[in-house]
Amino acid sequence: MAVVCDTSTVPVGDRADLWVTTASNLFVPLDCTPHERSTFNGRLHAGTVGPLALCALEVSPHTIRRTAKLAANTKGDQYKLSLMLGGEALIVQDEREAVLRPGDFAIYDCSRPYTIVGGDPFRMLICMLPRDVIGLAPERMARITATRIAGRDGLGWAMAPFLKRLADLAVRDEVGGDQHRVVESVVDLVESLCAGLVGDTATPGTSRAELMLRIRAYAEAHLGEPDLSPAQIAAAHFVSKRYLHKLFEAEGLSVSRWIRQRRLEHCRRDLADPDRRDHTVTSIGVRWGLVDSAHFSRMFRETYGCTPTEYRRQQFA
């Protein structure tokens, strides 16, 4: 549902409070200090596209701070991409400063403190992206926070009008039914923009093929852990869960399905291994992370057409 905030509808003394309350609810908790409280005014329009939140705002001079206390005590697992539409603003994070002018982008991480200072009235478009949709490791992203990204050439030149149009549609709730593809397009553009700044290609420091080899090797080594998950695998390789899923989707599989298939294949081999005839079917399942014997038997039957016990009996008939 679109959100609209216009501080001119409340008394002057309440305007800054309304602004910071609205911004904190839309984004993450923030502190707001108007440079002149008696003349402060702000207006914003916001909407969503899948997991993305887009907001167009125009506001009087003020300073916004995501303090260390707020960052530590509130959920902040999002990136904030800002596109300057008018005026000028300073963004500070990770001991870097970036002055944005019309057409410029910057990205910053809501899990850590940041400051935005608008010395004059300014207009800005903001896109909030969950951290786990970006296929670049947080450590890599930390190298480019509060860095000016020119929007007048290169990929930024193409991205600016796309985000403006998308924000307009989101505010009017007119994006349409295929929001998944729209989100994919936005995320791919942001990833490409950020990867270019850190000097990376699709993944940090390695090709997709090499990364898949490492991921498969890691997963194989941890198949015996019942709680092995896409989140664990992604974290171990400094990529987002979304990017991990994209890697496997390119091969026609989901991560969870691939893990299940590998576990069942290892179980099948153990059941046919003469050296393991004294191991129970249950213990073999547990060895490969399938601790629920009934679930193990059901999945095995669905895959191989018989139960684990029946399969073992066939091998040694």
C-alpha cells in the first residue's frame, strides 16, 4: 500500500517528529535534526515492489543519523540506494564521505551507523534492498558505502530513469503482476553497479564455475549435518542466499533439492556396501544428515522405487 507523508498537514512544532517517525517506519529507526525547526517541511511518497521499498521525497535542510545505538539495537539488514533528484546532500559512512548532486547515486548499509546532511532543500529517490538479495559479500559492499556513483554516464545513466519510473508505478500501485521479474531487474542492475565499483565480476574474486565447485565441495563435506542450509552455504562463501539460488537455478535445481539428492545417493551407496552390512538403515540415514527414519524411508522410496531396507535386501540377495 502506498505511503504518503506531508508534514504541512500538522503544526510546525510537530513536523520533524512526523517526518522521523514516518522515515523510521519506512526504512530503519533514525534520528532527525532540522536545521531550522520553525521552517521545516517534508513530503514523501512510497510504495513497494516485492521485497523492495521505493520512496521519493523532498525535504527542508536537516540531518539524519543512524546512530551506533540505533544500528546495534534495531534490525538493519538492508541496503539503502539513494538517487539524488535535486539539490545536494552529504552521505557519511565507514569513514567515507560522498557529496551527491542531481543524477548521483550512493549506497549505504543500514546495519551500521550513517549520516545524511542536507544543507539546502533536496529531492531524493530511495530504494531499500534486503541485504540477502544482493549477490556480493557484505565485506565487499563495505568498500563502496558512501561512495559517489555518477549517474550521468555508464550503467548509472541507464539506471536512473528506470528507478524513477518504477518508483512512480510503485507509489500508484501499478507495477503489475510479474513483480518477481521487476525485482530481478533492479537487483541485477544494483549488483552490476556495485560490482563495477569494487572491481568484481559476477562473484567476488572467482568465476561462477569455480564458485560452484567450491560450494559443492563444501556442501558434500557437511552433508552429515542435519541443519545444513542454503543460508549456511551462502555465508561460508560470502554470497547472498539469492545469488546462491541463482547459481543452482542455472543448472535446473534448487539448493535444497541438490542437498537431498546427494544425501540419498550417499545413503544408496552405503546400503550397497558390503563393509557396512552391520550398520542399520537408520544409522546410515543419520550419517548423511537424514535423522528422521520415516522421512528418510519415504524420500528413498520416492527416488528409487523401494524402501532402504528393500534396496539393501536386493543388493545382497
